[in-house]
Amino acid sequence: MTPLSPELLRQSRIESVALSLREDIGSGDITAALIAPEKMGRARVITRVEAVLAGRAWVDEVFHQVDPRVRVQWQAADGDRVEAGQLLFTCEGPARSLLTAERSALNWLQTLSGVATRCRRYADQVAHTRVRLLDTRKTLPGLRLAEKYAVSCGGCYNHRIGLWDAFLIKENHIAACGSIAAAVSQAHRIAPGKPVEVETENLDEVRQALDAGADIIMLDEFSLVDMGTAVNLAAGACRLEASGGINQDTLVPVAETGVDFISIGALTKDVEATDLSMRLHMDASGG
């Protein structure tokens, strides 16, 4: 719902990759120092499992920051479904640099591909409906933009990026403002044009949010019957988002109620890394 800014994503990628390298390399890779600096090598990276690829730019950035002399050649694109044993990319350059960059590069690729793979699995389940699956702010600390990028590679969509780009008025906000109507009115006043979403817990609150002019109404842990009623109440005048404990077992029935969105924290917070492998081959010439 909130598009990722390419420039914001680029800046975040540079900074987060630099941090990942600092925490891994520290004062220097003492094991890679066993190899003569003039030694050149080539490496192949494969996936051991079926997956959806995401994170190429992060891998490229890792190798670039470690050693701009490393050349990376990709054999698959972000968003591609890849098979077990498939070659993802090759890289060549100073052997020290390849080995120093290996773990950080694979960490990024396995994490983001894990997110994309989970998202594609969920998206495929509801492809017969018009619903859009949304991520949440339940992301790994420091990796939000990277994970949200991976979500899009897997065929799902981004909710708000943070606390600054859209309103999400919850129970405590409503209590502090006095009512749903007061909270929505204040939101429109202080940030005109920003989307205003209201979290509701029952059909009476749905009616209040509709009357207040909310742009999106979240149906928090509604029954399927009440979701269907809410869809009829909204009648297209307001978009509806189902949320709260939705998983692979309950996803399809929720999507079939006719809601516009389903938000699922598990898309980003329950990451199962993709199993990858890198094998290095030394140049016979030794450089």
C-alpha cells in the first residue's frame, strides 16, 4: 500500500550491508589471511532447496564493499522460482575477498529468499481471489526495508513502512482521543492525504469507522460470519483488512469473505532461511 522508495531502499542497503560486514569482519579476516593475496578464485552458489529468489542487490553490495574487483554473474532474477541444485550466481576475484564476503552475502540472500519463498506460498493459496496479502511492521530489527522488498518479490504487498507514512488508529489511540470519529477527524486534520486506517473489534466499531470516513478498516480477529457482514456494510465505500492470527490453515476462508487485504506478521517475522551453498575453486595460475 505504501510503495518503497528506490532511493530509500538503496541507502538502507548500503548502510545495512556495511553494518553486517563490520560485525562479521571486525578488525580483519584472520583465516582468509592464510591465503596469498595474489591468489585468484572462482565460486559457484547454488540453492539446496526450491525457493523464490530475493536479495541480488544485497549480495552485489557485499562483494562491492569487500572488494570492487570481484565480479558477480547472476543466473536468476529476484522473484524467480528456483529448483534445488540450481546455480544462482558465480563470482570471481581475489580468493581472500571471496571467502571474506561469503557468509555475509549468503546471509542476506538466504534471509531475503526465505521471506520471498514464504510470501509466494501464501500468495499462491489465495490466487483465485482478489485479496492482497500485506506484511506488517513485525520485521527483524534493522532489516525492515530489505524484508519488505523481499515481500514484493514473493507476490505479496507492503503495508505502511513505519509510523510516518500512514495512520493506524488502534484501541489505545481511540481511548486517548475519545472516540473513533474524533481520532479520524484529527488524523485528517494533522496530515491531510495520509491514509487513515482504524482497527475495529466488532461490527459496531466498523459502522463508526465507516461513518467517520476511514480509508481502511481493520477487522481484528473477526469471525468469518462477521467479516462477511462487514464486507456488506462497507459495500465498496471503504477497503477492509482482515488481521489477527491468520495462518496457512485459515487464510483461504478469510480471503473468500471478500475482504480487500489480509495482513500477516508471519511473512516477515517467522523467517525460514533458504539453504544455500558456495563452493570455491582456485585458479590454477594462482593469479
